[in-house]
Amino acid sequence: MVASRSDLTVEVYAELKKGATSADIAATMRKILVGPEGLSPYVAEYWRPYLENKKPPVQNCASAKPPVRVGFNALAGNLIKEVKPHYTPEGKSFLFQGVVVLEAEITETGDVGNLVIINPAGAGFDESAVEAVLQWKYKPTLLQGQPVCVVTTITVNYAVSR
């Protein structure tokens, strides 16, 4: 969802118990605007851990071994192909800036997989970052001389150049 200008007026009426707290009001509005199932069934897979406030699932890459976290004995892979994310029209028109933090698996072949949003920026930046990062290619990470699947954090910055 992104901010956009509109002349459309929407009025929502809801009956609340006397003495309702702001949390009660927020919960009621979520039920009205989203439904009891929440947003998760309607969003891309990379949004679900963030919306459900859960840790991203650890997936196995091509090998039967679980991925290794970058650091300790596994060094961060070298990026050999980087596709720059586009600056969204909403971001440009409102001069938005932001940082998108993603968690990704880098496979034994250097491909990006199992990408999830850890910290969104909004304004369409999140989807733009995911679209670009999924096209990145890394030199495979070696652990004791063997290529391994690693889990890493990727930060994508959006800044207005002046």
C-alpha cells in the first residue's frame, strides 16, 4: 500500500463498547477493513513473516544441510551481478526516502532465494527491492572449501539525490 492523493471520502461507522481503548478501536478497524483472517492470505510470501510477527522460515537449499548464517566461519558472498531497484513514482513525487531490510538465502550456486522483508520502508520501495534483489547473483560462499547455502541480511537504501 502506498500513499496517493484522492478526492474520495470514506466514512466508517462502528459500534464500540463504552470505555473502549485505542487497542479495541484498532482491533475493530482491522476486522472491518481487513477481515478476521488478516492480510497474510492476500500478500506475497515475502511479506508474511513480517505481518505475522514471526521469524522467517529457515529453508534447506539444494543440499540436505540447513543454511549457514553469514559470519563466524562463513564469509559474506561477493556480489557479481547487481540489479538496481527502481525508485517508485510515489517515492519520487513525495520525495520519500527509506531503507528496506531483507533476509535472504544465497544458494550454493550463488542465487538469491527465500527472500523475506524484515523491515519495510513503504512507498512501493519494498516490492521494488524484492524484485531487484531476486535478480542478484553472488559468487558462492565457501565453508572449508565447499560451497554452502547461507542466510544473510541485505539492506537497500532509497535516498533522494539533490
